[in-house]
Amino acid sequence: MNLGRRSYEIYLTHMFVVFAMFHLFVWAGKPLGGVAALFLSVIVISALCGELIARFISEPMNQWIRVRWKASRGESTP
């Protein structure tokens, strides 16, 4: 998993993860010992969400757009 290649998807989805994990953190009584685990889990889960969004939404959409663009310009696809 390459965080740099998925940075846009991570950027788009990370706040959902932050809010959900923070809600769990508050529900657990705001344990100060859990702050590091909170940050680490937010990073890991955000990275996984970004990877899933990229793999199953962004990349297929990009391919579809490129094929349509080439077809509209009369170019052949390899």
C-alpha cells in the first residue's frame, strides 16, 4: 500500500474515520493511554479506506473516462 499514491482518496475519506474513532474514544471514557492507539488506528484505517476507494471506485472510473475520451477522439485503444 502506497500512501502517496492514495493520498487524494485518503484525504477525501479520513474525516469519516477520525469522527468514528473519536466517538469510540469518547465512549471509552477518553483514556489518555489510548491516544497513541487512536492516532495509529486512524492512520491505518484511513489508509485502508483510501486503498479501497482507489481500487474499486477511482481507478475503474479513471479507466472508463479514458476509454470514453479516446473513443470520442477516434483513437484506438490498445
